Amino acid sequence: DCSFGRYYSWAMAVDSATLRTTINMKCGYERYCGLTETIRGVCPEGWHLPDTAEFRMLFDYVVKTTGDSSSASLKTLGEWAPYVPVDGDDYDPHMTEATNAIGFSIRPSGRYYCEEYGLDGETHDELRCKFESINEMAKFWTSGDRSGFYAYVFATNNDYDFMRLVGAETKSNYHPVRCVKD
């Protein structure tokens, strides 16, 4: 769905090809990088891919500015699907109404991911890729990786009203990025 911009695997987001040629660092799926310097990645000149500390600064700013840890002040108006509670959920329907009060304009871009399927039940003969959770969630890559298989993303959803950093996002999933001005 191109209306949400480009989607990148983590290796693409950090521009692992450039890291390999400029500083001889092999980054990507199945490779832990432990990046500590500012990474431009796919961001334009003068911008960089945020690290987890920069997203934590955003969290702190939202709390200081709005008085709560709600992600509603970061979400675009009119694009998020309403959450339909499951029986037994303790859910306040007003909790996730987007206000975009901060002006960060998070759009519910979902994710793009691939799974391997074995046609004979044992081998992985086919790769199936699809979009999921459009209008229900948004995740943005950070420059931080947790292991060879997982990296950190900033995440928000329509069924919870808080921001979080998730460290168990598979590097082979595809998400948009939000660049930070240098």
C-alpha cells in the first residue's frame, strides 16, 4: 500500500550495504550490529534514523506536553480503525481517539511481512508476503538491533493507548521509518 510511504526491512532501513562498504560492518538479518553511532540509513542528507533513546525523548516530550502517556496526541485524525473489544476486555472506547495534538501525524501503516510455507509440509518451498493491520497499527524502525534476528521498533496500535519500544520485531518484517533532523 503505497499511500503510507515506503516499507523497509531493518537491513534496508539502516542501509547495511553502505555500512559494509564504508566501515566494513556486516549488518542485517542473522547479524547483530550493535550500532552506537548515528546512522543515516535511508534518510535524506541531513537526517538520520532515530535510535531508541530518541524515541524515549519523544515519549518524555509527549508526557510533559500532554500530561499523559497517550499515543493519541501523535496519531492522525480519521484514519485509525476503531478497536472492537473482545469479550472480557476492560476497555474504554474513548481511550484511543486520535487528536494529533503534538503534530507527529502517525498514520496506521500496518506492516508488510513474509512467511515461508512448505508445500509438502516439511520444506519451505514458497514465500508468501502480505500487508497486515493497515489502519490498526504503526511501527517505525529504530537504528537499534537486539540480536541477529530482532531489532527495536516504535509501536502504537488501535487497541492500546500508549507508545512503546518493542525489541522483538523480526528484522525481516517491513515497516516505514521516521527520520530525525541532524
